[in-house]
Amino acid sequence: MKTRSAVSNRRNVLGLKIDVDTYAGMKQGVPRLLSILSSFGIQATFYLSMGPDASGRAILQLVKNPRFLKKMLKTKAGRLYGMKTALHGTLLPSPMIALSFPDLVEEIISAGHEVEFHAWDHRRWQDELHKRSDEWIEDWFEKGISAYRKMVQEEPSSFGAPAWLIDDRVLKILGKYDFHYLSCTRAKEAFIHEISGLMEIPSDLPCLEEIGVPQGVSRILQNLKDGWIHVLPVHAEVEGGVWREYFVEICEAVRGMDLEILPLSKIRELLLSENLPVRKYRMELLPGRSAPCAV
Ligand SMILES: [Zn+2]
């Protein structure tokens, strides 16, 4: 998909994958993003963290992982994510994320956006998945998906793994649910996961927070000039927070391009007729990130 196709009915498409990772991101970031999206008349796919916001535990990572510290300093994460968020799960109790805001979840859906499943406990997944048992993973999905059902009154169609972190066990366990596709990687092109047989629609573009501003905006727009399907990863905490003006700038630039913005379920429909490669994901440390992502 890197090269522009000769097939004339291929349209140039952009998907917006908006991850909500924290309580503050849900409470303040989502309403701001809803208003930006509405002013441009575009639809996005929101991946919600349902359960506890233990993001303050990230402070513990500073001690253990120098790359994380570097990222925190580079992106001024304290400012990006807010001091209160930095204390949730440590000095302050962990509030529930989407579960605390049923009206807001309804608002996302009634505005025509999609809501999918991102996490039960986002922070613990990204910090502890590797050392947790299969039972822990099963329990994490059970809790998260029953919370999703309670809020949305249906099954999620898609799972987007926290921090684009997956392993073989995860792909097997999620086969118990009725997901139609996954968005768990930062691969450059869509593929079929060898283990689950599910379609992967990756976030192929960089995150604004991985590059920084303003140069991230031009890098993202530059990447949009090639190929036919792109997905931009957006974080409610960042693009719905202190960097919202840069998100507006991206939306404005995209409006002037020969691009159609579609929710991820519509991108899946476009990809169903493609002969996608079947392969296994790999783990790779991408520029600007503190830990490897599935690609
Ligand atoms: Zn996330």
C-alpha cells in the first residue's frame, strides 16, 4: 500500500484511531475532540480504556527504564498528561476511565463515531503483560468486555492493544470473542494475523507525541501523500489536550487533500476484497517510543 495503486477504484483513505488511556483524557480530551471532529464533519474510531486509571504507576517506570525517562522529558509528558494523571494509582486512587462516563460514551456514539475496546487496565497491561499468567489475561478481557457491554449494549467489533503490545497468548485468548478485526500494531500495511486469523488494520502513521510539535504535523502530512489507506494514531490526552491546536492543523490540511476520512469498520470493508498477506507480528522499537511495539 506504499505505492499508489493503478486500480482506479482505490480511494485515498485516512482513518483516525483515537485511544483513550486515562481518566483525564476521557473527561476533558474526548469532549474537545468531539467538538473538533464535529466542526470538520468527520468520523473517527474511539478505542476506550474501560477500567482503572493506574497511569501514576508510570512514575515507577522512570526508575526502571531510562528510555521512558527520555521520552517523558522529550515530550514533556508531565505537561502532556497532567500532574493528577501522574499520581493516579500511586498517591491517588485509580478512578475508572470510560466506566465513569456513560453519558460521554453515548455522546461519542450518537455523534456517529465508533467505539471499540482498548483496555481494562491500560497501565498494568503495558507494564506487566510479559510476566502475567494466561488467567490474568483472560480475566483482563472478561472485565474489560463486560464493562464495554454494559456501556455500549453490544459486543465490541475490534480490539486495539494498549501500547501496541501483544503476545501469542493474547492472540489466542481474544479468539474467544467476536472481534471482526484488530488494530494492535504499528505495521506499515494491513495483514492477517497468523495466530487468530483476524484482519489487522495497523496505525501506520507516527504519533504526534513520538515526533513532537510542530515537526510532527509536517511529517504526518508528508506520509499521507503516498499510498491509499493510512491510519493516524491519536491520543485523547494529547491531541485532545495541550496539543489540540496541532490536531486542528492536521484536520485542516487533510481537508484540502484528496482524501476520504473513514471510521475503521469502513476501512475493514475496503480491505475485505484485498488479498492481504498472512503473517506473524514482530516486536520493534520505533523512534520516539520507550518500549517495542508490534509491527
Ligand atoms: Zn492506549
